[in-house]
Amino acid sequence: MIHIKLSRSKNGIRRSYFADFGIYLFLTAFGLFMVLPMVYAVSNAIKPLEELWYFPPRFLVNHPTLENFRDLFVVMSDSWVPFSRYVFNTAFITAVGTAGHVVLASLCAYVLSKHTFPGKGFLFSIVVLSLMFSGTVTQIPNFIIIASLGWIDSYSALIVPAFASSLGLYLMKQFMDQMIPDAVLESARMDGASEWKIFWHIAMPMVKPAWLTLIIFSIQGLWGIGANQFIQSEELKTLNYALSQILAGGIARTGTGSAAAVMMMIVPIIVFIISQSKIIETMSASGMKE
């Protein structure tokens, strides 16, 4: 009996070791494969022009240079709108849109999660239902509404719709349901705290991972926004439009186009790397029930 138990234990340890090794090997290979497009984009952005014209194309750069980033501003200096204006427009829209989205989604989620009123379940069902529709489906109604409000060719056409993203409201409500005990809120009310004070000083700190995740999602969405159907004035357009203008110049602007593409993706990547643990925590909590 003793010999059988030792044999089983030994076999079990050996199977677990090889299974773990196989999983780590697969995840490493899969992770490297997913990183390859970003590595290629960065490599192209720092390649000198002669290396960009090699055939077959080389994956990595031999003689890295920052000339493409310098040429990015030189090329756009021919336009009457400087490149820095596109950067400012994108940063402004991203900052205001993200702040408004986080505040509005948190307030609405707090009311839906911690207050009782007629039609509460119906309103949340509409929020969940709206998650099923892509932005393309609602593009025409959105345009009609924005045109009716007189917001065409203004920052409001890009910023205000970002406030009402239903994904943020859904995530915040699920997180508040799980992380904020009703007893804590009741205790604060009995101590005389106002509803705004309870929301801002008690509820929001308890759901910090959730609103940090919202910030990341919002920045990712707004930093790459184009929405040229709403904006006609050149001085109000974003980095996405500037990138399309650079790429329209053809193969001669391959290097500057690669540099602009890296600028487009570097901000969301940095934000994600800083806060990736919060995203995982929020996603785990939103799918759990007590």
C-alpha cells in the first residue's frame, strides 16, 4: 500500500509539473505573438528611410533614428493648422470626455445600485440592452440628435456622447453591488452625512479599481477618435485625422506615418500598463455574486 501511494503521488507531481510547463510555454508564445504588431510598428517608426524601402521588409531596425518623429512636425508644418493643434484637440477631448464619463457613470450607477425607486429594473435593462448595439448601428440617430442640438462642428459633438457610455455605467453598478455594503451607507446616513458626501467620500473610494478601469477604457476610446462626420473645421480635428492625411501622402511618408501611428497607440498602452491590475480586479468583481 505504501508503495502504491508513493507512486501515485510521484506521478501526480510529474503530471502537474509538465502541465504547468506546457501552460507557461503556450502563454509565453501567445503573448509574444500578440506583442509582435506593436514591436513592428515601433521598429518602423525608428527606421531610417532607406531601411523602410528594403525588400523583403525587415522586422527589426538596424540603425535606429528619431528622424521620422522630427519629420512628423516638418510635414504638418506645411498645413495652416500645426501638428500641435491636433495633439491639443485630442488631449482636450480625451481629458474632458473621460472626466465627464467617470463622474456621470458613477453617479448613475450609485443611484441604480443603492437607491430604490419605481422603474429601476426597467432602466437597468435598457442599459444592458444598449450594450448589444455597436456604434455603427446608432451612427445616424446620433448624427440627427447632435445636429438638432446645434453641436455640429464643435467639441461638444465628440465630448458629450462620450459621457453616456453604457459600458461604464454597467461596470460601476456591478462593482458597487459587490463592494459597497448597504450597512455602511445606512450608518453614514444615521450620522447625518448628506447623500453627496456619502457618494464622494465613502462610495467612490471603495470602488477605486472600477473608476480607474473606466478612465483607461475612456482614454483608449477617445484618444483614437476621428468622427469627421461631426467636425468640418480643420482646427478642431484630431490626431486620427492628421494620421490619415499623412498616410495619404503615399510611400514617401511611410516613416512619418509610422511615427504618427506610434503616437496614437503609445498613450493608451502606457495608461494600460500602469493600471492593468485594476482592470483585472474590476472584471473579476463584475462577474461574481455573493
